[in-house]
Amino acid sequence: MRMARKSLLRSWRSARRFGADARGNTLVSFGIAFPLIAGVVGVGLDYAGAAQARGKMQAVTDAAALNAAREFQMVQANVQKVSTVARNYASQIQGAAVDVAVDIDALTIRVTMDKDVQNLFGQLGWGNTTHIRTTATAKMTNGLPLCLLALEPKAKGAIKLEKNARLTAPACVVNSNSTSSDGLISLDDAVLQAGLICSAGGKVKTKNTNYTPEPKTDCPVMPDPLAGRQAQAPSSATCNFTDKVVNAATEFLQPGVYCGGLTVTNGATVTLNPGTFIFRDGPLTVDGGASLTGNGVSIYMKGPNANLTFATASTINLVASKSGPFSGILIYDDPTGAAAPETSGKHAKPDKSPREHSILSDDARTLLGTIYMPKGRLIVDATKPVADKSAYTVLVVQQLDLYEGPNLVLNTDYRATDVPIPEGVGPYGGKVLLTQ
């Protein structure tokens, strides 16, 4: 028993010594491993910080590319303007180097950002900074722009051509909203040429050459893209001029409210100074060899009898406003009260037929901007091209009729002018997408 007790005591003492030795070994091992553990933790924290910085940079890079690509929709888009938008947006990331590559023809922009991010634990040996690079490429899709929309919902001939009339719009969309089986009409030797011709209803033709290409039918009805403009009607309460007539004279006219309209006649030469001209309760008529010129103007037709007539013997050169609430709008027929009231009958009611406006001039070569007549019928009846010298012309009307032999040309050279294109028409049908 004594021998067994002594043996047990020796074993217990040996175990204590072994335990003491193990604790020492652990401390030594921990001391050796600590730098490695600290390094792993530091690398993890620096990696997490770099990943967070990369995510923020990538979001800014994507947004810079997308916002810059939208500039392709604007007039006079060029490499410098698109690049400037991208760089300005990318400046949110301070200290980043920004590279921008713009391809105007392909409508693409690539934005690359580089930045060295400071490592919090880099002093432990793996470097003081982490280099981050982010790249994004955005593209504007090549959807055809809208240059003519007839809003008439159900009548025959929302767009109608006859005799030798031509409508030339080779790079844009011509759309009729009429659900009538005769909503789109081209007769005789008339030719409607467009990038795309679409009818919510049907089409009528007398020859295989009446349309180029053949129209698509049963298309979706297109909502009025400029309806928001109707809330921007200018004030017309005060008359600045009344029953104004310029007869065989040369005058420069100021913007304002022309109550009773304006007549330019008998060889008169009139220049409209920049601004908005409101013709209230009376017509705008140019006839008798007279001429009407204006650069940076918007013409606003308001109230009964506010019809527009550019007669055969007239010269018209008009360019829309470049700024203000009606920027890009050349002619606007206010849809409220557009129809003249009936003048007879005990219970006279407003005439619901669209108000008629006529372009009959053989010298109306420049009509640069958007003509908006949501309750108006535009009649074009000339023997020479109309609007063909305009960088672009957009029509949003209730109905359009082309008679006899005019050639109404709807150009789409948006970069050739600084006149803005109202949102909803022109190239605004395109979409901006990230491609990588």
C-alpha cells in the first residue's frame, strides 16, 4: 500500500510538471502564430474595405456610363459633350482616374475608373494600398425615332395622301392611331415613305407603290407623347396687339399676345423676334407674296378662329425656340376650345371637327422643330418640297392630309441643330442599356 501511494504521488507530480510545460508551449506557440493571425485578420478587414469601395465605384461607373449614353438622345451630341457628362458624374469618387471612350456611330460609351485604396493594416507587410479598377459600357439602342403621329382615334384617313403627294420620312416612324380599317390612306400616285409605317387600324392603297415599306396594321395605339405640354399653356389674358396687319411693309415683331390674329400680306416682310407669339381668337395668315421669318420662336394658337394659313404665294422660314417652356415647339394649337362654335341654331354646340391649318406655300422649306396640333387637322397642299431644309421636323397632329403634289420631308438630323427635341418624340424612343 505504501509503495502504491508513493507511485501515485510520483505520477501526480509528473502530471503537474507536464501541465506546466504545456502552458509554456502554448504561450510560445501563440506568440509565434500571433503575427500570422493578425495578418489574416488584417487582410480580411482590408479586403472587406476594398470590396466595399469597389462596389461603390462600380455603381458610380455604371451610372456615369448610363447618364452619358442618354446624351446620345440630345441634339448636337458629340464625343466631348458625352465624355464631359461621364466625367462629371464620375467625380463623385474622389481621387479616381477616369478614362472615357465614346463611339458616336455605335452609340456606345465605356467608362473606366482606377483608384488606389488605402489599406488599414498594410504596415503588416502586404502593401499600403489596394488597386481597384471598375468598367462599364452603356449603349443607346437604335430604335427608330418618332417623327409623325396622327392622334385621331377612329376616323378614316387619319393620315391621307392623294394625287401626286409625297411624305418622305426615311429614317423615322410614321404612326396612325385610328382604328378604322381606312385609318391610313394613300391613293393615286401618292407615296408614303418612312423607316416604319404603323396603323392601329387598317390601310388603303390603289397601287403597290403607295407605301414604302408596306405598313404594319393593328399596331398598338400610341398615347400622346406631348400631353404634358398642355399644362404649360402661356397666359393670354392681356392683348399686346389687336387685329395686327402688316401690308406691303417690313417689320420686326415682338413676342406677345396678338388678339384677333396677324395678317402678313401684299409683299410684306416680317421677322419674328425670339420668343412666344400667341395668336388668340384670330388667324395667322401669310399671303400675297409676303414672307415670315423667325429664329427661336414658338407660335401658340389659342381660341376660336385661331387658324394658321401659309398661302401659296408666301415664303416661310421658321426655327423653334431653343429654351424656355416651349423649347423645341415650333407651332402649338391649344386643344382647349380649338373648335369654333356653331353660329346657328337655338342650341348651338361646339363643332367637334378638328380645326384646320393649311400649309399651301411653295416656299416653306424651313420648319425646324415640332408642330403640335392634338385637336388640329393639318393640310399640306403645295407643288414644291415642304420642310426639306429643316434639320428635323416632328408632327403630332390629330389628322394630316396631303393633296395634289407636295413633298413633305421629315428629316431626322438632330445633331445639325441646337434646337432641343421635346421629350417623347424624335430619338427618345431609344433605350439606354448596360452591355457589360
